[in-house]
Amino acid sequence: MMGHLFFTRHGETVWNVENKICGVTDSDLTEKGCKQAAELGQMIADENLDIDEILYSPLIRAKKTALFISEKTGIPAFEEKRLTEQCFGKYEGTPRNGKEFAEAKKSFINSYDGGESMMKLAHRIYGLLDDITSDDKKVRLLVAHNGIARVIRSYFYDMTNEEYAAFGIKNCEILRFDY
């Protein structure tokens, strides 16, 4: 039997608006972010998506998004620490389009002076996905972050380093992955 999962990125945050790298720094949802999350929950309810449970990153932006969706849909939501965003070390709070950061991201073993490398992040997320895909009885919605979206996409589809670095999804956009 084939299974599938859904993924969404949290609603808009204060640091998204300010164009800052969030990483593991807790940046709360804006009013617009709360509205996006509630609207996504309503869309999931209206479209009757067959989701059994929601797993979310413990960071406040993802947790609040998941709880808005759960409230609108009645789908139970559970914290999953492995969905925490990548730690970008010394780059957290700096501009997302900074030249030094863009260069550092090209090295998948770079830990950003106190952060987490892409390789270690992939190991963490691939382990979670291995657990999820070995149990195709439940359909899950994962609520997390843009960096996590990249890794999840790379789990299901081959990508070049450039495609990986360029991949991203909008706040509260929903993706489906079949396995």
C-alpha cells in the first residue's frame, strides 16, 4: 500500500517580515501569520484532507500554526523535536540575503560557528521520514520550516546542490509527498 504525507511551513513571522534568518531563534507569528494558519486549517477542513495527525516543530511559529490548524480541523497535534529548524549559528538574526551566509550555505558540512550542518540536519530529518514512511497506516501533516521543506523534498526527489539551495515554500503553503 502506498502512503503519503503533507508538509506546510509555519505562518508569517516577525523576522520573516524583517528579512532575518530565524533558524532556532523563536520568532513569533505576525497577525497575518495567525490568519494564514487559520485559513490553512479551514482549507484542510473544507477539502476533507485525510490527515490522521499533525506533527509540529517545537518552535513557537510552527507550534502556533499547528494548533490553529488543529483547532479548525479537530486533527490531534503532537510536538516532534526532530522537526526543529536548522540552527544557523552566527547567522541567526542576520539578513537572509547576506553574501557571507549565501557562500557558507554552499558547504553542506559547515556548522555556521555553533550551528548545525546541512548533513546533520538531513540525518535528523531523514530518520524521522524513515520512521513515518515505514508506517503507511497514518497520514500526517508536518508543520515546520523552510529549511526542513528543503530536506524533505530532497528525501523524495533528486536535486542538485543549486536546486536544493534555491528550493523554498511560502508561509502556510501545503505540499503532498507520496511514498
